[in-house]
Amino acid sequence: MAERDTVLICTVGGSHQPIVTAISATRPRFVCFICTGRDPGTGQPGSEIQITGKGNVIKANKCDNGPSLPNIPTQTGLTDDQFDVCIVPSDDLDAAYGAINTALGTLKHRFPDAVHVADYTGGTKTMTAALVMAALETEDIELRLVTGARADLIKVCDGTESSMVASAEQLRLRRAMAPYLGAWSRYAYGEACQGLTTIPAPRNPQLRSDLQIARDLSYAFDAWDRFDHRRALDILRIYQPRVGQRLGLHLTFLTLLTAPAEDPRREAACLWDLWRNAERRAAQGRYDDAVARIYRLLEWTAQWLLRSRGGIETSNLRPESIPDGVRTTKNHRGEYQAGLLAAWDLVAHHLDTEAVRWVQAERGCLQHHIKMRNDSILAHGDSPVTQDDWERFAEWVTRSFIPTLAVEVARAGLRFTPSQLPQQPIW
């Protein structure tokens, strides 16, 4: 396989020797020198003189009386068509970053098949910071620096310089992952998973593992958020040795959500999970989705209580179980069915439980709040649920209904209710 050409991008300033060392080590096809121009205030030449200056323009040693060496291209044997100069301001990070970023893009386009190397040894602190930032955000650019023996904190001793690769894979990975992991704060696990999937796998095995666990856990919580509890549990069990302690009750709760149907705690857990899911949709500003989930929670709770405590199925009611005044409907098979309000009326008539006292006290409020849902675009109307609508509904549900639900699920054997799903990485 033919060796690929190298394009070197290096910052210029201070000692010339590190740049000469970098060029000698990489043997580039082309060099882009990042330099400062003439100072607008003092008129003093910038580091550009080390590249384009005529005659002797560089001191061999700092303590020499005057320049004794030609410019760097001459010292390294670069011809005029083998290098270019990118002028940046000395202390303007934004402008320096912009200029360098543009230069990197031009070089990537001009030399698409070359190895691009950014050496940040020389130059001003601003210039160095700008080159590193731009290189980290540009795909397939290798960072390098020239180092060597140090007698003090100022500079490497002349004659001991050598060029080495600067490890930046971890920095690149963290920067690439950050916006997707930030999506966890909005419970946007699916968005996180999709974004993390687009990141190329690092060469380093540990970094590759970090990316994989981030992607897999994002996928697991996205599955949980889509009520695919079995898929979520299968993935989280793989990583339980690593995240089990932080997840705490969540894993136990997820086990209940996937328990056999005959386990009385499973349906109780599903009801609580639906409440938490509605909270997450509201946190994302998806108020119609949140209200739809609360409506289903209220309906399902009544159905669950009637079925588990009274043996009554609201989808196929026995005529003798329907008291006077309770409105039911018949389906095409002639079966009597009860909607949300009718189901709660049946709870009040047939059962003796905490929920009976709740519906007796709150039926009017229940009817008022579900009218808002019925008028919404996801039900029978054409109006979106506003934030104010949701906040009034959620305040009533949180204050009035959730304490009652907590009592009922505890009676079913569910002795704990975990907190919301995590909003930040847990590994």
C-alpha cells in the first residue's frame, strides 16, 4: 500500500527549532504556517517574518546579537508551492479560530487523501488554543507537538526536541458525545441513541467501550420510554454490574413491569410507570401527549380496580352489574361497555376502597378535567393542550389522584415507587 502524503499545519512563534523538527519528522507534502502579521499598534513584524522574510531573519540562539539563519522554508527545503501562510491576530480567539477553521477546510478539500497533522507547539497561547479547537472539531486531523528535555518551565532545551503524537481521541470523543448525552436532560433518549450511533468507533478499546455503553443505555431508556419494558430490561441487565448500584429501585421496578401477568404487582407498576411517562412528555413540552397518558391512567386505574377487586370487566359488563344511572354503551356484539366516567361510577357502586372515597369527592373535578382532554386535538377536538391547561390538570392529578393511586398500588403489593428516569448519564 502506497504511503499517504502528509499535510502539516503548524503555529509559528518563538523558537524556530520545534517547527523545523516537526517538518523533519512528518516530511510533509505541504505546510500551512499559522502566523501573526505586523502589529497594528507598534508596527513590529509578527511571526510571519520567520516564513516569508528575506535573508537572515531568525536568531540561531535567543541570546545572539542578530539574525543568522534564513526563514523556515529555506532551512527545511520547502519550495514556494509547498507552503502557505494563514495570518491570525495575536490575541483574538474568535478571529483566530475562524481563520484557522477556514484554512483547515481548504486544506481538506485541496488534499482529500492526505494525512493532516496539526502541530501546536509554537505561536501565541491564543493561536495554539484556536488551532487545537479547530483540529478537534475537524475529522481526521492528528494533533502533534514537539517536546524534549526541560531545564526550566520556559522551553525545551535546544537539541533535545522530538515530535510526538498528542493523544486527543478522548477529547474528540467527549466533544462528539456531549450534545447527545445532553439530550438525557430532556428525556430524549432516542435522540441520544441516534446521535451516538453516528459517531465512529474510537481505536482505543476503553473509549470504544464508553461509546458503546452510552449508546446502549440510551437505547434501553428509549425502549423504556416507549413501553418496551422487556427490551429495556434485557439491555440493562447486561450492564447491571456497572450501573446496578446507581439505578437502585429502577431495575427492580423494571423487573416487575415485565413480570408474569398473574403477578398482581405488574399492573400496579404499569400504572405508576404511565404516570412517570406522562411527566416526561410534559417536561418536553408535549402537553397533548401528557394529557392523553393521564386520561389513560385514570381510565386504566378504574378498570384495574374493578377487575382485580370486583371481577368486573368494563369491556363486557354483565347487565346485573350496571346500577341505575350509570351510562354504558353497547358494541356491535351487544356487549355493554363503560367509558372512563362510567367506570369510576362502577367503582363507587361496587367497591369499598380508598379510590371510592376519591371519586365520591372528586367526580365533578374529574368530569371538568376530562372535558379539556376531549376537546383536544388528540381526542375529539381540534385545539392543542396549552402549558396552562396542562399545569392546572397536573396540579389536580398530583394533589388529588396520585396519593390515592399510591395507596391502591401499595395494597396490590407494590411497596415502592421509584423516582423519574435519569436525566444524566449513570455510568
